[in-house]
Amino acid sequence: MYVEIILNIICIALLLIIFITINKLKNDIKRTNFILNNVSKIIGIPEPFDDTKLKTLIAEGKKVEAIKRYRRITCTGIKRC
């Protein structure tokens, strides 16, 4: 009887420790993403984008057109915007 109670308390304590650790990791990831976003703005890295036309070109195997579109959108490549 006492053994079951002790085991239950240990299980609850372990779950609590796991929960706290997961929350700490989530906060660390949020802070890291915030810092990375600020650094990327300072050095001029473009924001990630979601372009369905680009995804369609890639899915269709039109790699050259996809690269051209990507460079046009992100202002990367030989000629800068």
C-alpha cells in the first residue's frame, strides 16, 4: 500500500519535472527564434515566404523556372534588387 503511494508520488514528480523541462525548452526556442529574427533583419536576410507557385514549379520539375522565381522574390542571385 505504501509502496504504491510512494511510486505514484515519484511518477507525479517525474511528470512534473518533464513538464517543466519541456516548457523551459519551448521558452529557449522562442528566445532563440527572436534573436535569429533580429539578426537576420540586421544583416539583410529576407523573411521566409510561402509561395504556392514556386512549390508548383518544383513539383512539376521546372527547376530553372523555380530558381528564377525564387531569385526574383528574394532578390538573390547575380543581379541584386
